[in-house]
Amino acid sequence: MLIKSPDEIINEIIEHLKLTYGLKTNTAEPNYFGYANLKWKIDTDQGVFFVKQYNSKRYSDDLLKQVEVALGLQEKLNLSGIPCPIILSRNGTYIQRTTLGERYMITEFSPGQMIEAGEVNVEQMYHLGKITGNMHNWLNQNAPKTYPLHWTPNSKEQMLTDWLENWQLAQIAGSEKYIAALEIQREITENLDLEIFQHCEKGWVHWDLFVDNILFHPKHVAAILDFDRMHFIYPEFDISRAILSGTILDNQINLDSSKAFITGYRESIPLSSTKLVRSIKLTWWKEASWLSVQSEEHRTLKRFADELIWVGNNWSMLDEIFND
């Protein structure tokens, strides 16, 4: 299989943009956030756009069929008032293919700034909660309701198998941080009653709602990005993922910011403290395998691991922390 450089890929896409959209590209600035997929901010004779290439190893053609569904929902969410980029579709499709087979999408370029994890302010978290609630409310009313559930919680046996692998890696590395965290993780895993997840409501979820996929203005959200992972699962994921990403800093949670998110969300959808704590535990269970010394090698996974550590350290106090 021919391996292309990023420059070769973007040049191929630029040529395709000229042929299909009539866009003449002046400059293409790489965006290094995310995993595997290549991204660029492109300046053209018709304005500024954002281009995302889909990595062939991460996204098979079958998987891209689901991404097409997700991008269709993104377009409808945009039309309903949710701040997310407009996709430039062509012949009814959102993902384009160059003559040589590169798969990509192009959207309008969204204004706003990225904010470091744990540093989202109260006003921004309130607006993010409000938008997330509005998004879930629209999806509950308009997205397909008879869709296969994309994921269910792993069994304890699978969790402990993954745990053992991470435990062995931590022992080899001599990492006190991960050894201590994994001891807590094992105890929680062995004692948690999985019946708790049977009460999770099903529905469409962004499923990647953390700070790298959100642009902000000083007091509100500018845009929610990257809907590729949107699936029919448990909307609770968006609640806990946003709170963990936006409000935990230096192993402490900003309760004012987390409560602001909850207040904004509740303007559209009821959210009990029981459901909120369950959502935190659900995300912890789903992401547990990232509690690995190998996560230290990747910026995003390291951050997720730190969030898992905070949840583990505060597991027995979550009801008290998030009590109304």
C-alpha cells in the first residue's frame, strides 16, 4: 500500500476542491489536534474553510457509512440553531473522495478559541450545558429512534482482563501514579453493581464532547466540532464527558463551573443528581482501559487518564459532590 505524506494528501485534496467546488486554495495550515486523521485550515478565493481527511486505518469504508449518518444529523442540528459548522455537501454526500481515493470532508471555518482542559469558565460551562441540553432535546425528537445500540458496558471479566494488562505495564514502568490508581480501579470494578447501567436512557450522543472539540468565545460556546463519533448509545456520556473535561484541574473540580453546566442543561432536560453521578460512573467504566502508563505518550489520553484518577479517588463521594 502506497504511503503518502501529509503534503501529498493535502495537495491531492486541493486539486479535488478546485475540480468539484471551484475553490482555489491559497494556503493550507495544518491542525495537529486529534488522532490519525489529518486536518487543515485552508484559505481560498471564496473564504476560509476547514478540511478533514479520514485516515484509512482508523476509518474503514463501512465505518464511514455511519459517519455519513452522523454528519447528516450535524447538518440538521446546525439548521435547528445548535452552533456547529456547516458542511459543504456534494450530490447529497458529506464525505468526498479524490480521484486517487482520499476521503475527506470540508466545512465552514468556525471562529472561537480552544481552551485548555479544566479551565472553562462558569459562563462558558453554563452555555455548553444549555447547548448540550438543546442538542439532546432535538435529537430525542427528530433523530431515528429505532437504531441499533452502538455500545454496551463491558463485563467485569473483560474489565479485569484489561486491568491486568495495564497493571503489568505499570509494574514494569515502576509508575507509582498508575499503580496506586489501578489498585483503586480494581477495587471499584470488583464491587460495582452493573445493574446501575441498566437504567441509562438510550438516544443519540455526540460521544466526543470534550474541550478539544469545542470552540469558545469569552462567555459562551462558539461551536461544537467533530460529530464523527455520534452514535445511538447513552446521552449521559455527553454530560459527564463535558463536565470532566471542562472543570477538573490539578486533581480538583471547579464546582461552580460544573453546577453552571448542570443549570444550563436542565433548562431543556431534567437531570437528577442520581443520573448525573451515574453518567460519571458510566464514562469511567467506558474509558477505564485508558488508565495506562502508555497514555502518558499521548496528550489527550493522558488527560483522560487524569480524569479517571480523579473519579476513582472521589468515587465514594460523588453523590455528595454532585448533591443538589
